Amino acid sequence: VVLLAELLKLAISMAMYVLEVWRDTTVDPMGRLRNEIAEATAGLRAFRFALPAVVYLVENHIRFLVLKALASPVTWVVFSHVEIPMVALMSAAFLSRP
């Protein structure tokens, strides 16, 4: 389920990008795509985005596993609301921010 959700997001993003590129008639679409890929991969810039993406993918997968193991969706809702204050506490603790 998680893989299908991620593939669906990828397909929608790619479709939106293609529509955006093809609407701009002043630029060669394939040339623009090559330039943007070269710019994104230059200097290992893509890895700054890859690590959070992998963490998000793992988190999504764990969420689905936990949801499947819980007896009631109400339990999921209660524990999911605990996430907000926990993120705030962790942010204050690890990032030394008030």
C-alpha cells in the first residue's frame, strides 16, 4: 500500500511537471528537463532531498504497519494527536530552541 501511494504521488508530480514544461513553448522541453536534472544532481544536491524522502517513506510504512496491528481506529487517532506535542518537545530538546 505504501509503495502504491508513493508511486501515485510520483506519477501525479511527473504529470504536473510535464504539463508545465509543455505549456512553455519558448523552451525546448527535453533540453529544459536535461538542464534541470543536471542542476539537481550537481554537487550532490539531490542527496539533501533524498534523506528526508527516505525517512518519510519509512515513517509512512511504519504507520501502515501500526494501523494494521491496532484493534481500533480510535486508538490510532488518539495516538496520532500525541505526535504534535512530541515533535515540539523533541525540537526543543535536540535543536536547543524554545
